[in-house]
Amino acid sequence: MKKSTGRFFLLFLLLTSFLPAVESELQPYKLINADKLIVEKVKGEFVTNLIGNVHLFYGETEFFADKADIYEKQKIAKMQGKVKVYDDSLSLFADNVEYFRLTEKLFLQGKVLAEEAHTDSTIRTFEADRVEYFRNEREFYAYDNVHSFDERENIFGDCGKLTYYLDDGYGYLIKSPILNLAGKDSLQISAEKIEYFKDYKKVIADFNVVTESGEFRMTSDFLLYFSQEEKAIYLGQPRFTSEFADAQAIEFQIFFLEQKINRAVLQDSCYVVFKTEEESEKNSWVKSTKMDFDFVNGRIELCDAQTNVFSYFEQQKAENKDFTVNDATGQRLIIKVNEENQIESIDMRTAVQGMYKFEKK
């Protein structure tokens, strides 16, 4: 008798533990609210129409909408009108959403907005015409008129297509991608492809890279940017252009301060052309193995050329100035520039050789 009772009790436990799974299968979603509910059979499948102030849970995902159609057999939910989707740290808003419960995939269209909450309470937002979100893989795809903003790193992004892997903090932008660092009018990077790693801690731009600000423009084939160090490395025929000077080298290392260029290091085959007067053309130049530039408010303040220095300085004839040319070589050259972008002093050092020409008025 005791043995039979024990068996019955064990069977009862097994059945009660199985019931939630059956209940979950029969009731795949939990309806919280709807102003109107209609159930109809379409092609051998029950379809539930929810109309007005719809609020439901489907699996672990929460939905709000003006209207929702639930396909019971296919386990598909189609929602329209001010749709809101809440899934862990991700919130999604759109005009139309299709949710496929079996594959855990969501397809959103029409004024799509996505918000991802960081642990420090800052958010990352995405806007697009169309979005695909795969819950199981934690993959996010945005298409057409894509705009993103990371509040923590203060980075804006625009492109035609964005791919983002949420768990890895890795994503990339293609189709005319542009990143704006520290605001819409600050440092801007464009390329054929822009990748970001560990939530914008590192950014890589490939092919036809252009970096612009109010004071300068840089081009290259490859850019590597580290946000914490505010450092950028340019490779592949890097070029620097500004109103005062143009530069090229094998490699540029650019250091920023509050998103303004603060220091630049040029490595190998360095060549710079610049103005000697405010209104003159860029007709003076310096070549060397390495060059260091110091900037103040985005303006070149000092140039320090080192090793195998070749220089040519030309001053055009003016009302109060003679025409002069200084052609020299040495191992180090220091040029100081004033606030008006005029050369204040030229100091050539070590093994100096050269020629100085002038023409009096």
C-alpha cells in the first residue's frame, strides 16, 4: 500500500511538472489588454485579431501596439500602429513589426527607433527605415537612412546599412558611412567601411578615408582611432591639408584634445609645404625623416623636423619686404608660427648647409 501510494505521488509530481510546458504550448502568448478581440479561422489556422491599446507578452518579449494579428499555428505576430517592443536592454519602436516566435526574429519598418541602455545609464540609439533584430543571436541590422548616436562616447553615425552584434559591442557601417565625434560640427570621419569595437573604444575606417574639421582635412586608405587615448593612426598615402600647410608622409599619428587636433607625428618621407605670409601661396617646403607638430585650437604653432632635413623658404616681394629665398639642409629644423599663421622664427640646427638669396627693392 505504501509502495502504491509512493508511485501515485511520483506520477502526480511528474504530471504537475509537465503541465506548465503544455500550458505554455497551448497559450504561446499572454494578453494583458486589448479593447477588442476577434478570433477567426483562416486557411485552417486560428488568427486572433487584437484591436486598440494592445499589450501582450510573447515569450520573454513585451509588445504594445494599436493593432495585432496573432497566427496561432505559425506563431507569428504582426503588429501595426505605434508599436513598442521591450526586450532586456533593448527597446524598439516602429510603425509595423513582425515577430516570428519560432526563430525569435523581429522585422520592423516605418520610423524605426531602437534604444539600447548601457549599465552606466547612458543609451545608444538607432534610427532607420527598416530594422531586423535576431534575439537568439543578439544581432541587429539597420537599413536605409540609418542614424546612430552613442551618448557615452558622444559619437554620431550615418550610413545606408549598419550591422551590430550586441554581445560583442562590435558593429560596422557601410554605404556612405560617416562618424561625427563629439557633435555634429566637430571631427568627422567618412570612408567606404567603418568598424567599431568594444562600444566605440576602437574605430577602423577602410578605403577613401576622409577626416575633416573646421581647421583641416586628412585623407588616407586606412584609419585606426582609439577613443580613450584620443589617438588616430593614418596609413596608405595619408595627406593633411589646411589653409596654412599641406603635409604627406608614410604614416601619420594624430593626437586630439577634446576632439581638436593637439599634436601630430609624421613618420618617413615627410614633406610639408606651407605659407610664409598670410596672403602668399604655399611656396615654401620642408622634407625630413620625422616631423612633430604642436597645435593650439586646431592651429599649427610649432613644427619640429628631424633627421635629413631639407628646407626651402621663399618670401615674396611686397611694399615693405624684399624677395628672399633660403635653401638649406641640416639635422633638425624648428619653425614657430604665430596666431596669424605667419612664421615667427626658423631655427636650423646641426650640420647646417645652405644658400640665402635676396633681392632689394
